[in-house]
Amino acid sequence: MIINGLPGDSIYANDRGLLYGDGVFRTLLIRHGKLLHWPQHYNKLQHDCAAIGIICPSIQLLGAELGQLALSDPDAIAKIMITRGPASRGYAPAANPQVTRIISTSGIPDYPDSYAAQGIKVYLCKLRMGHQPRLAGIKHLNRLENVLAAAEWNNPDIAEGILLDQDGYVIEGTRSNLFLVRDGKLFTPDLSKCGVAGLQRERVINYARQQRIICKVTELTLDDLLAADEIFLVNSVIGLWPVRDLHRFSSQHFPVSLQIQEWLNNGSN
């Protein structure tokens, strides 16, 4: 772990990331010492920093620190956290905060091969996400909704949970973005009120555009989801997992999902 450029594993007790979740983060894969899709991840990080008024460290600085960790951990999950830094008591941020940057690596989970090839069983979470358009799409450090949702099940056969919002619209997985396939078209939830707009979601949308596949970003009900031909989930660690079983939805065939999965695994952009 590197904190503000130095090896370490501790931050100030008055860091606003700890006190208030005042910061943002990104998660990416390191494979064979290479930072996968690093420029795109940095663009997302920079966007999210700007959205909450934090100056984002340069791509050169963060890239060098990530590269330093990749030398000793060439196959890993890397996580970057940028907080507003230490400050005196009170919610109001300082005029010129000294941001804290934390970069860490951890092992890549050994998920069963069947998740990607044969699909996963998914749980429909009871927790409903609240609306906050100001933070919608941002990967901020306030992830308590996801924590509580992920605590709803302890069945090892369930690989992920699906979250709806307070109005009953489908939003995302607890740690993934969601797409459904219907009549050869792709649909993914509108995240203008809540949820996280991950990089893999952006890549799937871009792929659909390149391949002239209709992909609509729209409000999706649970009935829409359950009536889909295919459902799949994506993030930068898992890649793409088709959904085999969810509530009243069941499928054993994922032709479109597996086509997109192959592209995500082999595509360069």
C-alpha cells in the first residue's frame, strides 16, 4: 500500500474520507504488470473528483505509484482512493484541502469458471436505493447501501445481488452494472438518480455502438428484467457474468452475453 507516495497502512484519524466518506475510488486489474484500461479509469476518477470538488492527482503521479506496486504484485486488483484529506471538525470542507491518495493491491479472487461460462445465481435485494442526483453515477466512498444489501444473503450459491431504487426501478448489482437483452437489443438502467456508472458499463455501451447494436439507457422495472431474453452483469474485476437464475427468471443460453464477454476479454478499448 502507498499513501501519499510513501509505503504505509495508516491515515490521519481526522481524514474526511474516514469521517464522512468524503472521497472517490476506482478499482482496476493489473495483469502481468500491466494496468488494464488505465487511461479510461483515470478519466472516470478525474470526473468523479471534479463532481465533488476535489483536485485529482495527475495521471502521471498515480500511474507511477500504481506501477511501483505492480512490480511486486504483477497480477492483482488495484484500488485507488482519493479523499479530501485531514481537516478540522465539521462538515464544511476547507478552502484548500490537502487530498489524501491511497493506492493498494490485493489478490484476484478465484471465481469458478462456471460463473462466466454457465451463468450465476443472483439474489433480489430487499434494500432500496435512495435518490441523490448530485452523486448519481459517481464511485464515491459512501457505499453503506451496498454493504447492507450484500449482508442480506449468506448462501454461497448466490454470486451477486440486484438493487432496485426507492421507486422500484432496477439500478445495478451490489458491485456490478447490469444489462438485459431483449429481441437482440441491449438495455441498461438509467443512473441519473442513483447508482455507479462503471467503466465496464461504458465499454459495453461503446461496443454496442461500434457493432451497431441498439443499446438503450432507460428506466427498467423488475418486470422488464424478468421478461428479458438474457441478463448479464459487468465490472472491471469479474468481466462479464451471465445471469442464470434470478427470482422468477431462469436461462441456460446466453449467446449475446457470451459474444460481448469475448469482446470485453479481448478488446483493447
